[in-house]
Amino acid sequence: MPYVQCNGADLYYEDHGEGQPIIFLHGVMCGLRFFEPQLASLSNEYRTVAVDFRGHGRSEKTELGHTVAQYARDLHTFLKQRDLEEVVMVGWSMGAFVSWDYVNQFGTERIRGLVDIDIEASRFQWDDYDYGLTDLVGLKDTLALVQEDQTSFIQRLTEQVFSNPTTEMRTLQVDETSRTPTPIKSAILFDALTRDYRAVLPEIDVPMLVCAGGDETRGTGTVEAVRHVTDLVPDATFELFENCGHCPPIEQPERFNRVVSQFINSL
């Protein structure tokens, strides 16, 4: 299996096809397997690349470095080592945070476009923000569940991610989430759930496609929360996936692939 060392962590990655490079960035406690329909199908037309963040999937379970900012630094090293330029970054959930943190730290010199898959500018309920999903009490309860009842936590996560989870989706969620050790889960969950990119998004100077699932189960008003990202980014378009939850790449892969392809061809 291919690995590359980035900032002291051995990261597992996959690299398929040729042409315009697309790099897929997975969500918290997940892995690149959530992009298997894209890595397989879109590689007929593009170069499809995906990497497991440190502590996730088949990458090294390092003791340190489990912040969105460090994942972005690892991504920067990965792009340089693989000589990837003019990439389209496709970030699902926390993966979009990683792409935005990358832009904040390193700019858009290597980026041609961005895709945000169903994530808000922030998940936290700040006093001056109308779209947060969790407050301090909710965050505390989530972290307690992670430490005390892994089975219930993964079951709750599965119901939140997928609109109508199939047996295959449930198996994928259990398998991938279980690969991330509990201390790493707690560290990255706290960091990701308190990130705030409202000041970063207006500075993004490349086109962005913003995708939202119409059947969100993570809380009320989340479609509008995702749509709000479109309002903050200077050059952004919005795509709604009806009858879909938090994960269009898995729940509606054919349509998602078509939408991403159309976005890339428009650049």
C-alpha cells in the first residue's frame, strides 16, 4: 500500500488516473474509502487522489498533531511531495475545513478550485452566528459519549451522516470510525467543532462549489447554514442534493460525480 511521510506521520494515499488532479479530503473519524465511488469512476477522466489524515483510516496513529491546522500542513507537504499543482480540492465535512485552513496558511497557488461538501462556516453556536449546531453543553456530551460508549456514538454518527443508511453504509461507518483511536477522536472532534472560518471564506480567490444534502439529520436549518458559505465566498455556486443526507459522495455518487465534473469543466 502506498504511504508518504508528511511532517513525521506516515500517510496512506491512493492516486489513480491522469489529467486534471482532484484531491479528496475526508470527514472527521472517516477515511478515503468514503470517496471510493469517485476514485473509481472519475479516474477515467481525471487524476483522482485521496489521503487519509494522520490518525485516520490506514494512516499512522500519531500521538500528536490532531488539529485541522496540522492536517492542512500535512496536506501542503503531501501536495509538494507528489508534485500536485492546479488541484481541485474536494472536502467533505471536516475535509472542507482542512481545505479552508490550507488556503488560510498557504494561499491558493496550487489550487484551481474548491468543493465544499455539506459543511458550514462553523459548527459552534457563537453569539454572533445563527447557524451553529452545537454549544458547550452539546460538545461536552459528545466528548463524554466518545469516551464512555463507542457503540452508541458510532450508531448516532451513522444516523446523522446518512439519510437512509443501508447495511453497506453502516458497515463502512463502523469500520472506518473504529480505525481512529478514542484519544484521537476526542482531540480532533473538539478542534473541528470549535473551528470558525467566517473570516477566511471571503478571502478565497478561486471558484467554489458548495454542496448540501436536503435531508440533513444533524439539526434544523443546516441546509441554509451550508448555503451561507456561498454568501461568504466571492465566487461560489450552490448545489442542493434532494433526498440526501450529509454524504452525497456515498448516497448519490452518480449525480455527485456529474456535478463535480461539470464544475471542473467550467473552471
